[in-house]
Amino acid sequence: MEQLAGLHRMMNDFADRLDRLNELFPELATPVSRAGVQSWQRTKTQVESQEDNAERSESTDLVTPGEALEEQVDIKSLCLELLRDNQIEDVLDLVLQKQGVDLSMLDLVELIGKEAYILILKRDVLQLSKNSISYEQIASLWNELGRPALAGPTWNGRSVSVLDR
């Protein structure tokens, strides 16, 4: 656990320094370095909010591990059912409305599993491609929506094109 905390601090320091360098030398900053800093800042914020939520729930909830697992399975099946007809972003809102569970995009992806996430992404690529939307445009859209990339910090045209096979 201490190693993880040390790694987390190191990544924070690295991202802060890279952000400062990007600001001091904008002509040398690349889109990848800017995107990497933004991605880490989003991840850091999500991790911190999850830790805060975990601390609050540990101190106030009296749930047995079996009940928590059963609730997670129920939410997972609900999410998978909703994903059949809805976009990922819509499912987050629907789960909050129906179950009162506020999931982040990363939480949802982790809950449904990588295979299901890939199938959903493939479905979306197929649908968007039918509407003549380029891979680069899809990548830009997914980055704006905060969809976790499968490889690398952000989506790009090539990573989207791999899903269209």
C-alpha cells in the first residue's frame, strides 16, 4: 500500500512538472503531453473522490460483504440490461435515477468488464461510421465524453479503427 501511495505521489509530481513545462514552453508542448496531464488530473480526481466515498461509506454503512456483493451483481445486471438500448453516458444517469448509485465512467467499465465494454465500443463505432463520422471524430468525441481508452491515455483515430474489424 505504501508503494502505491509513493507511486501516486510520484505521478502527481510528474504531471505537475509536465503541466508547468507545457505552460512555460507552449511551442514545445505536444497534444500528447497536454492530454497526458489532463488524463492524469481526471484520474487523480476520480481516485480521490472514490477514496472519499469509500471512507464515508465505511463509517456509515453497516453492510455485510454478502449484501454488498449481491447489490453489485444487481447493479451489474441492470447496467448490462440498460446498455443494450442506451449509450454508456445515459446508463450512468439511469443507474443514478433508478438505484441512487452514482457511478463514474471508470466504475461502470470496471463493473461490466472489459469484454462487454469492447462490444459496446464496437457497436458505437459501427453506428457512428454508418453516419459518415470519421475515426478521428469518434476519438475526439469519446475523449470529450471521458470514455476510458483501451490503450494509451486517450483515444485516437487508430485506436478507434481497431474496433471496426
